[in-house]
Amino acid sequence: MKCYIGYKFSNIADKQDLKMKVLSLAEHIISTGNTTFVLGRDVQNWHSSPFPMLKTLPHVFINMFKCDCLISLVTDNSTSTGLLVENILATLLMKKRGFLVVNPVNKHIYNFLSDPEFTLIFNNDEELPKSTDILLDRLKNSL
């Protein structure tokens, strides 16, 4: 299964910590025999541009089309236009969508986008791999 990993970047204060979380998530997914696409890693070299949507939307569309699912990593309560666009695009392309949400983030922020069965809450970085495995199983079984 090929997984597109979405995450919030612009409004995050500690971008280095987010980068490590996203890379750790991608490495774990790869270790389970799946493949990943991460916009920051694969296209942007972890830099945002002054007009991110204009430059990245073609990459987002092409790679979302190639993926089986979108996994959104939500690490804080800020909103993200990019993550919203990725979820809308995944919906339009009829891709499965899952959310990994760190506690105590208000999971209701994304309830209108997600199915509760595909929204997993984790409390710390140590719980992320187990939550990811559960989500991957649910996504695979729903394809």
C-alpha cells in the first residue's frame, strides 16, 4: 500500500520536532512493507515557499493520485489549509483517509473530515508506531 503522509507545517512552532515525527512515521510505515510519499521530504526539502499552494498543488495532486490512502498526522490545534486541501483531494479521488492525532489535540477539529474508525489518538511518540499499525490494518482491510 502506498501512503501519502499529510501534516501541518506552516503554523507549527517546532518544525524540527515535526520533521522528526513525520520521518519516524514514514520509516515505520516503510518497515511494514508499505511505501510513502511525504511532500516536505520528497519535493520541498523541508522548506516552504512564499506561494506554497501554487508550487506544490501539482505535486500534491499527482502523488495523491498514485497513493492508496492519506494518513494525516495532527500534532496541534492549529488549522492548516494544506492539510484541508489534501483531505478534500483524497476524498474527491476516493482515497481512504486516516488520522493520527496526538493527545490532547482536539480531535473534533477534523471530525467533519474523518471517520472515527480511522482516527487514532496517541499520547506520546512511543505510542505512535502501535497506533500507526492499527490504522494501517484498518485502512488495508477497507480497500
